[in-house]
Amino acid sequence: MDIKTQLKILLTLKHISMEQLAKEMTSKLGTTYTAAKLYGKINRDTISFTECQNIADILGYKIEFLEK
């Protein structure tokens, strides 16, 4: 499953729109984010790991690497 699909699922589970997520990221990081900017980064595969960590934090999750 790609990050776009995973993010959509997590947003749906938390009842948060991409617009709300962008506002939270702007508030937390001090950099202007819009829903379009986030969609663009995800679609172009240019979203950073730090941004993914912040998204996970905003949604109440953490990213973990597990050995197979």
C-alpha cells in the first residue's frame, strides 16, 4: 500500500480533512502548508520523512521500523 492510500485511511479514521491537516502542519512547523501542497508532495513522492513524522504525530501515531 502506498503512502497516499495509507494517509487517506488514517485521515478518515481520525475524521480529519487534508485541509485541517495542512492547517495543523502550518501551525506546528511554522511553514505554510496547503492541502494542494501536501497532495502534490505525496503525488510526486517528494514528501520528506520529517514531514511524515509530523503528520503521524498530528494524527496521534508514531512511525516505527520493525525487522522482518
